Amino acid sequence: MFNNYLTLGVLVISVAYLYNRNSSTKTWHGASSPEEATANSLGTLVSLPAKQVHRVAVGVNGNVDLIVSATELLKALKVEPRKGQDHETLKSLQDLGETFAFFFEKGAASERFFADKQVFQNVIEAANNLTAKQYYVGGNAALSGQKIASIISACQVLFVGPVGPKLKMLLHDKISVPPTSLKEKDEVHLIMEYAKGETWGDTTTPIATRFITSNDEANGRMEKLETFAENIKDFQADMVLLSGLHLLPGQNESFWKNRLKSVVKEIEKIPRHIPVHLELASLADKKFMLEVMNQVVPVVNSLGLNEQELSFITSAAKGPHQGVIESDKNLPEIAVVGDIIHWILSNYGKGNTMGRNSRLTRVHFHSLSYHVIGHVRDTWSNIKSAVVMGTKVASQQACGESQFTANKYELKIPDAFALSVNYAPLRRKVILYDPSNPQTSWQRDQFDFHFNPVLVCKKPGNTVGLGDSISAMGLYYSQFQDN
């Protein structure tokens, strides 16, 4: 495997040396920069699916996000900069400081459960006392619904999850909430944001992102799960987005094992012609991750995840390129991501080599710099438009604008890249990035893959919920083939 990496690296570097998209001698069909040419090209690549979705059900996690500056909050809490160490759950301010430092150095988004309720309340009180703070809709499911309701005028959204007074007020007026979801008190999640180049102690973070923590009882126990399938039936949904599993490891193992069985039971109540998408989020428990892959993933049609979750899956399940993404302080190699998606579909997808009975036919990977959607051939259509819409939403939401202003964005993908490390025919084929034709598609076995770059916002204003918005819009533009 090392020889594969070495060969790939030499080949790509050699081609990239001969080709430089930022060369002053290049022109991009009238555009002044690769970013402008990419933005102009993206608009020509999107079309709505032939059969459009009009009713989307999302569940089962929702909360109020309290957003503050990470470094300002840590100063207020008198948490001194320290050596990073990842804790699966947080039990003290020291755990908070060490876990934050671990991900701050990497520039990696992450989320951890705060097990000590009183200490967490003290943290929330300190956050509320900061001058600069914001309240937003939170929770992967609620955020996905919010994005669809705000962008797709013809689409109605049902949200099933815990909804307190503030969250109800923040939700879009096109989102229906069943009476069984209403509760007297909101669940609050703390979003600790930081900017690219921000420092904490001697560490400077390479990327703008956030660290999330909560002591969320309702979402942590998936209290609204049992009403999900029933409400979907009454709502007559065309599509279902499910998330919130990542909060379960805050409970004991016996509890979350039983809840995962209940998740499978509820999903299996949903009619087969309705596609079900599972959105993952940050996890630290390998045993839990394996249970999700073995039990829940085979009963959904689509899976959404970022580089941390992709790396964690291949590490927990002993897949290809273990530790490669984690050890790369830059962005994950496209070839590595393509190999892992292929492995997921081959081992856990429909028609897999392991003899598993599975419905999984689509995987949407999203990172700061690019997206890849892999799917079983002839099970989905309009995927090229879907991957473009995912990247467009990521760019525009981060910069807070509906149209591209080219100088606000930058491309963070390499000039040249391969499509695989461990599959020779794709490893030998080096792609030269062309901003006037930004999308790359390829095939491997019975799977189709589609790559699209992200125009990365140079000064992002809001990083919360990007993954949920990306997956929601990508799924909306994907047409499920009911076979």
C-alpha cells in the first residue's frame, strides 16, 4: 500500500508541476480567476429532478443553538490553554479544555456530550453572559428541515423532535410540528466557533469551524423516535431525513443498543418507495459506530458524512486507508475518499460482497473543499445536479450571500488529482482541474461517482449546520429510482 501512495504522489506532483491553474498566462473563458470561472460554470450544471419532492419529513433531533466565540468563552471560564486530548464524553472544565484543544489544532469540527449537568449549566450561564452571542435553530434534523423550507418554496416540511418555546419561534413557518413533539423547555447546545488563523495559547487553527457540546436529555435519549414513523404516514412524506444518532453514546451501552434496535424498527415501518437518508455526526465510540454500520446503515437508502466520520468508519470497521485522513493535516485526498466510499458501498450497500441484506445505494461525502457522491448505478438519477447544489449551499451559506462574489471565495483543491489509491486503472488516470468544467465523474464496478469542488468562503460568517444544509439540498436534487 505504501508503494501505491508513493507512486500516486510522484505522478500527481509531476502533472501538477506542468499544469498550474493560477498561471498568469491562463484565461478562463472571459473570467478573471479560476474561482470566477468555476462559479460561472456551476450555474449551468443544475437541473431539478424529473419527479420533484413536495413533502419532506425530518427527525429526530432539534434544539436551540447558543453560538459564541470559543476563545472568549474559555477565557470567561478561566480555562487555560493546554495540551490537546480527546475525551469521548466531557465531565469537567479540564475535559472541555483538552478536547477543544485537540480539535482546535486540527481545525476539525467536532461534538461531545457533557455528562456533568451542573458543570454544563455553569458553562451555559457563562456563555449567556458574553456580550456577543446568537441563538439559532439547532440539531441536524431541524437544520435540514429549516434549509429545505427556506429554499424550496413548493416543499412542505414535517419536523419530529423535541420542540421548546424558543425553537418553535425560530422554525420556518412552512415547518409543521406535531403536538407530540412540543415540550415546555428547550434543549440548548453550545456552539463554540473560531476563525481561521485564530490562536489559543501557542496554537493557531488552520480552518474556521466549531466545537459543539451539550447535556441534552431529550435528544440524547431520542425521546421522539417512536412517533416518527406514525407522523410520516399521516404527513404522506415523499422523502425522509433522519439524524441524531450521534447523541446516544452519552447514555450507557445497554440503553443505546436498545435504542438502535428501535431506530431500525421505526425505519422499517416506512414504506419502501420513500427514500430514507441518514446523516451522521461526530462520534468517538468505535463500538457504537460499528453497531450503526451493521444495524442502521443497511436499512437506509442514503448516507451523509464528512471527513471525520468517514475516517472514523474505516478505522472502526477496519476498512481501507485507516488513519490516513486523520494524519493528514491538510484536506483529505480525493483518491482516498473515493476508495473508502467504494468500500462502504461494496461492504454495506445493496448487492454487497458480504451477503448483507441492505437498501443502502448512495453515499454523500462533504468536506470544506469538495464533495463526492457515490451511488449504485441506476438507483438514483440527477446526481450531477445534486452534488453541485450541495457545494453551492456550502459556499453561499458560509459567506451569507445568494449569489457568488468571486473574490470572497477560493479553491482549495489540487491542480491535479487521481481518483483512487488502491485501484490501478483509476490511480493511473490523473485529472487536471478545469474551472470551466469543474465536475468530474467516474465509474468503478457497479458504482458511479461524481466530484465537485467547493468555492470556499474566505471569511465565513456561519459554519453551524453546513453539513446538514449540504445533505438536505443534495438529497432534494437526487431522484430516487423506486425499484
